[in-house]
Amino acid sequence: MADMINLKINNIPVSVPAGSTILDAARVAHIEIPTLCYLKDVACVGSCRMCLVEATGARGLVAACVYPVSEGMEVQTNTEKCRKSRKTSLELMLSKHKKECLACERAGNCELQRLSVEYNCDPNRFEQDTERHPLDLSAPYVVRDRDKCINCNRCVAACKKQAVGAIGPIGRGYAVHIGSAFEMSLMESVCVGCGQCIVACPVGALKERTTVDEVWAAIGDPSKKVVFFTAPSVRATLGEAFEQPVGTNVEGKMVAAIRRLGNVEVFNMDITADLTIMEEAAELLNRIQNGGVLPMFTSCCPAWVKFVEQKHPEMIPHLSTCKSPQEMFGGLLKTYYCEKHGIDPKDLYVVSVIPCTAKKYECKRPEMNGEVDAAITTRELARMIKTAGIKFNDLPEESFDDPFATCSGGGTIFGATGGVMEAALRVAAKTLDGDFEVIDFPEVRGTTPIKEATYNVAGKTIRVAVASGLSNAEEILKGIKDGTRNYDFVEIMACPGGCVNGGGQPTLPDSIRNSLDLKDLRAQALYSSDSNNELRRSSDSPVIETIYGEYFGAPNGEKAHKILHTHYKADPRV
Amino acid sequence: MKQCEGACACETLGTPEQEAQLKALIEESKSTPGCLMHILQEAQGIYGYLPMQVQKTIAEGLGISLSEVYGVATFYSQFSLTPKGKHPISVCLGTACYVKGSDKILEAVETQLGIKCGECTPDGLFSIDSCRCVGACGLAPVMMIGEEVYGKLTPDKVKGILDSYKEATK
């Protein structure tokens, strides 16, 4: 047990482990200290001056997020001096802020707005003519609005934590702003599109490049048949946009809501997660048995793929050639589904709902042939549901549409770190040894940054590793290159915790983000859905059997290779 | 992203000697914590400024992002992203010079050369910067060209001084 420190916060006695900050201690005392630049696990620099408090033994006000507690300390968080200082800091931030609050995407969910109301700020106290800058619209996934930025640097910390470092502070003093080196646009920079900067941003300076209007236009176009499919993790997070507790699985209501957007069909992307597993497991066994390039890396995460292409192009041969589940679904719909139902592929409008911003970029990659017409994030879907006046929480539970409704639990857990690995192991082990009955692989579950395991199946040793968060991926790549890490199969998801914590997921208030482990709670929703599913292995799904029987023949077969696999291109960048 | 006109090291690492010097510099400094400032300073000594390719090489050499290097390079006014002229001009805008009208001197230099403060003439002969006090307040307003100090300036004296440099290069 660590040494405990006793102190008082607003006269409330608390006892916290040595090394805690005043902010940590305040949480124990159930006192909220406002923060803007602080974000648990991401950023802690004490620069925004919102968390200033009075503490005995300190000269002047101190930043609670970085100031360590000491024995006998007495802290006051709500004095006239604290409130006045915070109010002035806010009003200074507001002086330059582009106050388009009426129609800002973050209106009602903006930390700056919330605090400005709470502190009764005069938004124009320091108003002056401020130079305005064009939006960075270079990337199909993220839009940057420099004039809404408050220089809190949370996006910079998130990007650095991803080992990408596409953005940083430029210049000094009043002129300082966040941008890419040499004022490059995001698309020219080393950005991989993961969108972790968006979910870190306390204001509306970063958002996805929305395609909601295109989707509405397609729904309203009588010549188009519109189909939606939803990624596994969306059901575990969409409820948050409708005030449901973090970790609520809203699959049934989500399907019902999409169906009420218009004349659309709603498919379950878990089926192409299953299909990915069939292809990926076959590719892995093929590589192992025929001396192919090992370790094989998963390729379902487009930010990870872009990261390899840009930063480690020499590792491209390690990437599985499997398309991601999104692109497999696009391919499947525009070929198999269209042929089966006599639809001209150009009349089919395919919308994927994804937890991710990089998938917006992925569907625009030329080799994907525009098979997915629009990719919208969980946040964009929530907005569409609200626009349509659908009372989400009052909806009945409905089921996905056939012919892709029956999926395995293996497909569902794709949305969490370790899920792809576990689903692949279920199928690969069974393929190698028909008597292999183990279904749960707890070693690869959970939010530990890097997980390793070794399995012995049919006399073969399979060494695996799972990492989420690109800095952890970087660590694994380093070990593979210098020979200190040896694996056969490696799963990487760019976002910490996997897709459940993706850059397209609902943006929650700091008060929730700083107290709950979102990635863990959201993942639990997927794992319980998996354990409640009678079909656990991707190969168990009757839909998979039908698809191969009617169309693809066998995994890794000729037709499968043409439609379900892809290739990569080195794009080295500094 | 445009930095300069004409022949420069924006897209290359300059001469083979410059490249070798830069790489040796990175190699010998990279294990020292906090070496970035030192490397940028020395690199500016090699190239006269900090072009993109040089910053990229430093980022790669130190295993940090280009945005981090660029952030430091733009934070400190001593670092320059644009090449300096053969005759770097530095107009003092410190308090004493400023009250003696050095802003008008800067304006005259800009007008005479047709470039702005922080820029370099297309022929590479002059570049203009401002500084805060050169320690010659008794001579205010002051500007420096290279190591030469010109004091008690008036805007109409600027042309003659610049012309003397142009003549000397002919």
C-alpha cells in the first residue's frame, strides 16, 4: 500500500496516495475542479489555468492538475480569487475564439461553452479584430478550424501519444497556433486519420469531414436503393449520444432508428468481420505452412495501414492482403448482393456506419473502386437520427435485415482490441485441429497496451501479439526489426482500446472521460454480446457458408482474392 | 510552404560538405538529452537558415516528429526558416532606437529593397531582420549590416548605404 497523504479540500478531509495531484484528491472529495487542457491518460501540462486553486504553502494560485498534494495541505477550490482568475482566463480565450456557437457541431457539448456559462463570462470583454483563417479541408476525414482552437494542446498530446506527431504548436506568444510543420495541410502531413485529436478536442476546432448531406440526398433519390451497415462497435457507443450509460449495447434500437431514416435496409457489418476472419485465418495458415512473410499483421484498421505505408513502408509485406470489413462489405454488396438481386451496382448506394474517421479516407482509396459510397461516424449517425426526429430511447428493438443478419460473436468482438486476434484464433485453431474446442482466449483480451501469448495447436506453436494505440504498435515494430520480438501473427488497432475508442465515437464531457475507462466499458458490451451468441466462431455462421457456397468457393480462392483482398503502396513521409 | 526563391537547400541537404557536417553533428549530439536546440543552432551555422530538408533530417535522426522540430524552430526568433542574404541587415527596434524613429528606418530599407522584414532579395544580396538592441543606444537609431554598425540614421541615408554594398559587389 502506498503512503497516504492527508489533506483538506474545501474543509473536507481526504486521504490519497502520495504522488497524487490536487485534482486527483478533489475527485475523491467529490469536488469538480474545471479543466480544459487536462485529459486523463492523454494530456497534463497545467497550461490553461482553469484548474487554479488556493493551497497552503503555495505562493499564489496553483494548477491543480499538476500540483502534488502534501501532508496537512488545505486547498480551497471555490474562492473569489479562483473564480475571478478562471473567468478572466476564459474571457481571454473567448477573445480570439470564432464564436459560431449557434451551429457549431460541439454546441451543447463544448467544454469552453459550458464553463463560459458556469462562470457568467462576457464573451466580448476583450473582443478585437482577429485575423481569420480558412478551414483545413484537405483531408477526407478531419476538418481543422484554427479559429476555434484555444491552444489547449490536447490534440497535440493525443497525436504524439499515437507516435504520429502530425501537429504541434507553431510560433510564439500571441501568434502561437496548432498546425503541421511548415504549415502543411493535414493531407500532406504524416497524419494517419485516426481522429484521436477530434475526441480529445474540448471545442469545435476538430471534427470529421461530414458526408451526412450526401447520404440524405441518396435516401431521397427514388432511383437509388440505399443500404446501411454498422460496424461492431457502433452499437456499444451510439446510446451515449442519447444519454444512455457508457457501455450500453443499443443494437436493437440502432437498427430500428436507421430503418426510420427512410427507405433503407440495415445490415450487420459483423458478417464481413466474420468474412475477414475466414480470409485472414486462411492467409495466416498459408503463410505459416508455405514459408510466407511472418509475422503477419492485421489490416482491418486503415489508420494502421496508412501508418505502415508512411512510416514503415519496408514492413508492407507483413500486412495481410485482406481488405477491412468495411471494404469487404462494399465489395460483397456491389458484386454478390447486386447479382443475386438483379440490381445495377450504380443504383446501389452503400453507407457504412463506423466508429472511425480513417475509414472515410479508406473508402476513397482508388483501389477500393468507390464500393462504399459514404462512410459516416457514430456521431454523424446520431445527428441524422436527431434530425429525423426519432425518439431513440422509445424505439422498439429490431433485428438486422437478411441476408446478412446471422453473424458470429467472433465478428462482434472486432470492435475491441484483441477481438480480431481472438476471432482469428478460434477459426485457425479449429482448422488446424478439428477437435480444438477452446473458444475463449482471455490472454488477448483487455486494455493492456501490449498483450502476448503462445498457443500450441496440432503440434504447431503460434506466437501472437496484440497492441492498440500506435505508440504501442511502434514498440512492437521496433522489437520485430531488431529481433527482440518474434511472432507469427500481430493484431494492431490504431486507437487505444480499439474501435470502441475510435476517433468517430461520441465525444463525452470531460467529467465523464476523466472518471470512467470508456474503452473498457464499451468493450464489455461487445464481449457480453459475444458470449450470449450461440455462434462463436466466424466459420459457424450459416451466412458465411452460403456466401462461400454460392459465390466465393473457398477462402483465398480466385474470386475471393479479386473482391476481398487488396494491395498497399509505400508512401514514405517525415 | 514556399520558403525562398532560386537556388537553395529547401529540397536538398546542400553541398556534400554541408550534408556530411549535418549528419556528423546529429550523430555526435543525439544521445545528449535536450540536444535539439543545440543541433538547430549548429545547423543554422552550416546552412545560414533551417530549410525543410534539414529539419526533416534532424527529426529522423533524433526519432522525433517534424512538427516538434518545427515548433522549436518557430518558437525562438534566433532561428530562421528563410535564407539570409550575403549582407544580412538588422534594424534595431529596441526602445531607444524605436523612440528615435527606427520604424521609419525599417520602412525605408523595405522600400529600397522591395522586400519585407524576414525576407531575402531574389539576388541573395540582402536580407532584412529586426532586433531588440545592439548595445549602441547612444547612436540611435541603429542598424547593422553584417558586422558593421550604422548609427544616427535618417530614412534618407538608407539608400546611399545600401548602394555602397551594391557597388562593392559589382
